[in-house]
Amino acid sequence: MKARDIMTPRPFVVTPADPVSRAAEIMRYQDVGGVPVVKDPATPRLAGLITDRDIVIRCVARGQPASSLVSDVMTPLPIQTVLADADITEVVRKMESAEVRRIPVVSDDGILIGIVAEADIATKMSPDAALPLRKRLQQYSAEPRLGANSGR
């Protein structure tokens, strides 16, 4: 199975100049924990990722207003990404090594084409195939992370 088979295609995106509140609204209404950040939605070249954790740790906990810019709290490039024809084992390996619950899917030239989240693995793969992968990912997402990369 390939990343293209389980990814969510054309995910909602924000730009670095958008307010954090826009990213939070997308997360709320789409029931997702992260939103890709692109330089320009017309040509969605990946610039980073903003997660609910980024908003809490880098905005709310610091007393910053919801009008703060995405660029102030996002996790910028370089972040782990995969190509559409990456095998699911590569996707999981990269998610494990970066200790993240979602990974953008990009074209050869860095254009965002989708995103694979832990939920995609659980819902789009057969239960027998998904269970071992989810167990491996959960051991990383359940552990508290400290340090500069904790917002991913």
C-alpha cells in the first residue's frame, strides 16, 4: 500500500501570514490536529505544519493573542515528508523517527498533495495491517516530548 492510497488529498491549508485563529478554526471544523502551511494556496508549496500542540505551547501558554501569525508558532521546514508512491512502511518509519502523528505528502518539487495522519492508517487500512503500525506509532505519541521539536 502506498501513501497515495491512504492520504487525505488536498487538505485544508493556511499560509504563514494567516492568523493562528484561522488554523484553529480549520482544526475545529475539520476535526484534525494539524494543518499544512503553504507559501501560496494557488501553488501549495509546503512551508511547514501547524498543530494544535504548536498553538497551545507557542501561543496560548505564552499569552499570545489568537491574532498572532501562523509563522510565529508553526513548525517550519525542514519537516519529514513523503512522496505519493512511498510505501506505508516508509511513511510509518518517518512518522516514528520524527515522533509525529501526521506527515505531509508532497510531489517531487515540494508541492503539497495530501497528508497522512495516524487516523488514516487506522481507518483506510485493513484492521490486521493497521494494528501493528498503530501500536508502533502510539508508543511515540503517548510519550511526552520536550525540547525544541516538541511542537511537531
